[in-house]
Amino acid sequence: MNIPSEHTRFSLEVELDPSQFDKFLNFIEEYYILPKVSLIFRHIIEESIEGYVVKFIEICPAYPQLYAQIFIHVTTRPYVEIYYPSTCPSQWIASIVYHLKRTAQIFAKTEGNAVLSLLFVTGKPPIMEKLKTPRSLGLFSDSMIMLYMFTYFIILLAFFANPMLAPIVFVVVQLFILFNADKIVYSMGKWKITDEHNIVQLVKIVTRYRDLQWFLHTYGDSITEIKQAIYERTIALGELITPPRVLEILEDIGINIEIRQLEVRNIDLYRLVSILAAKFKAHMPKIAIANVLLPNAAAAGISHKRSTLLITSGLLGICDEGELEVIVGHEFSHIKGRDPLFLFSLFIGEFALRFLVFSIFPFLIQLWLLYFLAIFSLLFFFAKFFEAKADLEAIYISGKPRELASALRKFTIFMPPRKLRRSVIKWFSWDPHPPLWFRIERAEEYAAKGLKPVKHFLLRSVIDVVKGLFRDLFKIKPKNM
């Protein structure tokens, strides 16, 4: 490896109380180090006079022969020192600085605190958010494979009831889903976004966890009335919501908080989607917002002329505009490429082949469980090619690989650590998406290399996914470590 010859030092731009040091150390490990575990080595924590020092070596994903030595000084005013070779890409060093600052900022906003988010859409009456996510939604679940799996069990019952009836049921159900996918997904959204009702407003009340618990205990049954009051005195009058106005409304209700605890964001979602539609040279999809606090997105439709984009309120709450743009771009890639149609065809083809094989060789039915486990693991692995393609095309069209990595990192906050641990098995899980660590590392690799021309996004993604699998399968590490 090249010996580090350059040095940079920067503040994380937050202040910590000594009582927060341990939590901050854990947060750094879970939010920054764990998702990049394959690129980080010799991770140790040492005590210092002022607090702690987190030391580790981080490998450049684009050029494994290059690395940086990173020292995170956890003090009341935490700062970072990075030592790296002069040949390291400046974009990669900038990405490290960006994500470490982002980590500290997120900790400063969330540690010991909680956020109550209230979503409003211009011209629409208020609706209460729900904590649970519909099972049909997943992280960028654009292929509607889970809906297919649900119908598959119905068809399986039909097969055991009457094997000759199963193919007919299968074709009818699948064609119905295929040609109505956009309507099915659109129905999941509580808010419909149009050029008339285009502004999404998020009101965030930031407070300590114990204060939020008191707030919900005291006013939990009245939150609907609180949203209604905010709506009637702002949006219903043709006005946008502002922090001073919300503060005034809460005070009239008898809720006293400081204005620094309030944040209001205005998102012109229709304009953002229309700009991306032009970039992808696609028709404008129907847009809906699901009444869910967990961050997710989905798209469906047999073509970009008959498509729906579904975004959860939780996604709008945690992503800035750049991150939201690249996530929506991921959805547009699926819409433009007719990925749902291709994936449905793949699963339909498997069913037809299985029915033919089991009819010709009925003794194989005895191995049906082994067959299902193997074939569906393989099909979902193929589906990962399309999800990786959507990531890559979104990166190139939006020009925001770093924002994709940042958005994916934010999702790690909502995931238990066990789901972030590296495992070859997850490459064959019944999830159409590649493992999250792969998606983050891949986005950062393209950010470090720069967006060089790619002739075919799907072919490039197939190569990237296979490389990612082999890297985890054989535990390939950079040489000379």
C-alpha cells in the first residue's frame, strides 16, 4: 500500500457533553463503520485526556491499493484527522469528510431527542400518519415481487386442489396484477399529488424523548385536532405553514414549546418528479404519498405511460432534496426500463417451466420444497441485477452518487444492526435488492472514480453484482494489508 503523505483536519461542527461520549462512539460504529465494514480495518478505540480517539484504516472502494488512516477525536468539540497518499482521489476524501460530518449532525439532531412529524399537502385535509409499513412496501420495492409472492400462494392452493386448474388461475391472476399494478400501488397512497396539489409541507416538533412521551400521553388523542387546527388556519386559507404560525396555534391549544423546537419544510414534489421525468424522457407518472412514517418508495406499471410513483411520508421526512431526487430517479429507472414487466415475465416463465417439468416428471414433485427454495433464491438474485441497474442509472441521470450513499445510510438508522452485518446468505435472500452495504459502497465507489461513460446500465450492474457476491464469498480484501 502507498504510505500516507497528505493530512487534513476538520471539525465535526457539533458540541458534545461528556455524558454523550459513549453514545456517540456507538453511533459512529453503527452508522458509519458497520455499513462499510469490508472497507475498514484495524478499528480500535483508545482513551485520551479529553475523551476518546477512534482509529481505523479505510480502503478506497475504487482503488483498493489506496487507503486512509482516520482518527476521530471524541471530545466536547469532536474533530477528525485523515492521513492519506497524495494519489488518493479528492472525491473520495471529500466523501469521507461529508459522511463523517453528516454522521455527527444526525447524532446531534437525534441523540436524546425525538421528532414528531406532521405532514400536510396543499388543498388536502389532514390525515394521521401510521407507524406500521404495509407489507407490500420495502426499501425501493419497485418490482412488486412481494405482491407476486402473495398471489403465488393462492395459486399454490389452486394447484393442490386441482392441478389442471392452476395454470388458468395463474394466468388470469398475473395478467390482472400486471395490467393493474399502477392502480394497485396508487390506491396505497393517502395523498394524491397533482400540479394543483403539489406542495408537501412537513411540520417537525423536535423534543427530548421523555418530553415527547409526555406530549403523546397528554395530547395523543388530540393530535388529529392539532393537525386540523393547523390546516384550518393555514392551508385552508390558502397560506403556507410557517414556524411562527404553528407556534401560535399550539399556544392557543395550550401547548407551550420554543420556536427552536419547530421545523417546517416545503417540498414541491410535483415539480421535482416532473423535472426527473424530463431527464429520463418518460411520461409523468401518477404520484401518491403513503401514510407511513418509515422511509420507503415504490413504483409500478407496465410502461412509463401507465405508471405510479409511491413515496412514504417517512422518506420525505428524512431526505433532503438531493437525496430525494436520486431516490425518485431510482424509481424512474424501473418505470423507464419496464422492469416490473420483465420481472413478472421472469416469474411467469419459471411457473410455466415448472408446470411442464412436473407434468413430464411427476416424481420430482416429491422434491418440491427443495426446488422452491433453490429456484426462488435464484430468481431473487436475478432481480438484484435490475435493482442495481436502477441505482446506477439514477446516479448517472441525477449526477448524485454521494447523495444516494447518504440516503441509504439514513435508512440504516431504522434497521437493526443484525440486518447490516455482512453475510453471503443475504445475496440469496428473498429480497430483490442487493445487500445494503453493497449499495452504499458501490455508490461511493462511483463517486470516488467519477461518472465515467457506461454503455449499458444493466450489463454494468450485472458485473458489479457478481463482483460484489464474489468479494463477500471469498472474503476478498485489498492486497498488502
